[in-house]
Amino acid sequence: MRYNETARKKAESLPLKKQAYVLGIETSCDETAAAVVQGGCVVLSNVIYTQIPLHRQYGGVVPELASRNHADQIGIVVREALDAAGLRKEDLDAIAVTCRPGLVGALLVGVCYAKALALAGGLPLLGVDHIHGHIAANYISHPALEPPFVSLVASGGHSHVLRVDSYDSYSLLGQTRDDAAGEAYDKAARALGLPYPGGPELEKLARGGDPNKYPFHSTLNESDDPDMSFSGIKTALVNLIANARARGEELFLPDIAASFQQAINKTLTHKALLHCREGDTLCLAGGVCANGHLRELLTRECAKRRVRFFAPAAPYRTDNAAMIAAQGYFHLMAGDLAGLDLSAAATK
Ligand code: KG4
Ligand code: ZN
């Protein structure tokens, strides 16, 4: 029997689909991650091996090094995830893997490993979009949550507002026209002399600063156009620092960090709430939701408008494989299986 037939038979014969054990694999950027999730929301294990120390010396992710390091770690991380869940490979019901978007060389490590596991075990293979995985992190932290809802996805590569129509269909409502929010955070942090990844460092620096000291205005961001732009704000910050240096002026960096953080987070909040009416639900997703200031702002503004607001719990905010397994589960439920020709793609 060919792989696809074996895998489909396995998917169809699951006695209690709701209890399915899905192994998730995530290697899209600088984290090698594996997790086992039961029934789309019960996390049995969530193992993350971060490459941050490896890339820090270069000030950003070096794609070639990322791929090689994923290849070194993937076997170890998957074994740890199975051990921590108390399961053997034979106990799994399906393998979910991030197949787009991301660094292609890095994605391919996870995709090839997942294909090998699926082929060897006769298991269904599920190809997951990383962004949809970030959204699914909310199902883990809020098991009663169900589509439809609006989602603000802010990560190192994306800033999107989407309507999640169902577990596997989405409508794009607005997006950044240039840099992603996380990318802007990272570039601004670098200009402030902070180490990679800059987002969390900038948030720490901002704690001692005045958010109203430097108004980083943007006509597009303050308008009701659904799209946003972050590269102008980032350039304004870079120029502010360069001009002060040229004049020999001392700047109080926490004020710059706090003002920048406020400009980015106000924009994200405004653009997400453009699509929310009283009684609607808004879910935050993507690595930037680790930013406490953003979550507080959204909590406050959603409460004012009587919009329900959800964000994933701490372990599921930045890249992880539990969110990939959670989203993979919904593909499994829908019978949306990938074949062994599953490939990796840099973009959506
Ligand atoms: O989702 P993620 O882990 O990886 C991608 O899919 O890109 O997001 C990483 C991004 C990085 O740009 C990082 O600087 C940003 O999320 N980030 C933060 C914070 N924590 C992570 N940005 C602002 N404040 C934070 N606390
Ligand atoms: Zn991510």
C-alpha cells in the first residue's frame, strides 16, 4: 500500500478523533521545536531548543547556520518531546510540521524529518502554515475559544489582521506595507545598541522611559486605512539617534524606546480594533504578543469597546511546536492531509 493510502486509512480509522495525539515540528527560523498535543489543545510536551546564542554574535539570524543547527538538533528535540509526553512513536496519530513561511533551508529540515517519521509509521502528515499555528496557540490557552474571531498576528516576519472564519479558513483584513512589527522592534533595538533579538530588550529598556517624549507620527497608521507601515517609524528613530550623535548630544535612551514601543503598539491596536464591534472576539498571536505593554493596551481598549480579548499563555507566544500540533489537529479533523511531495515555501 502506498504511503498516502496507509496514512488516509489511519486518519479515517481513528476511533476517537478528538483524542488524537499529534506530534508538531517547528523549524521555520531560529528555534528547533517539537511538541505532542492531544485533541488540539492539551499539551503533553513542548520542547524548544533555541539558537539565539548562536546567532547573537552576528546581530541576526544567519540562515545557513540555522539550517545546519536544526539538522543537528531535530532528532534530539523530537525524542525529548516524546519522552516528556510519555509516548512512543507508535502511539502517535499524526505528524504536523511547519511548511511555510520561513527560511526555506530551515523549514526543509523539519519537513524532511516529518515526512520520514510519517512514512516510517504510516501516519498522516499535516502541513501547517506558521501564521495559522500562531493563531492556534490561542486554542491551547483558551480551549472554549471557537471561530469566527479577528486575529492580530504580529511576529518577526508578519503583521496581519485576519478574520478567522473557521479552523482552516481566513480572510486578510489588513497588513503592514513594509517591515513587520517584530522586525521593526529588532531593527530599532539594534540602533539603540541592544543585542539580538531586540524586541524583549527594547521592552525592558522602555520601562524606565517617557512614552510621550518623542511622537513618532505616521499618517497611514493613524488613519482608518486597514494597512499599516513600520519602516518610517524605525527610520525616524535611527535618524533621531544619528542626528543627536552628530551634534554630540546625550539622549536618554529609555525615552526613545518607550516612545517607539508606544507608536508600534498603538498602531497594532488601532488597526485590529478597526474590525471589531461590541461583542466580537479579538485574539493576539505571534512573537510580539510577548510584549506586556501591547497586551495591556489591547486589554484596556478591548474592555472599553466590550470586545473579548484573548492572548496565548507565555510558553505559546513566541515560536513553539505545540501551536503547530494544535493547528495540525484541525487539518486532521478536516481530512486535509499532505502527501510526501509536501515542500517548504518562504512565503505564504
Ligand atoms: O513569532 P516569533 O517568535 O518568530 C517569528 O515568527 O518571527 O516572533 C519573533 C519576534 C521578534 O521580532 C522579536 O523581537 C519579537 O517577536 N518579540 C518582541 C518581544 N518578544 C519577542 N517584540 C517586542 N516585545 C517583546 N517582548
Ligand atoms: Zn513565529
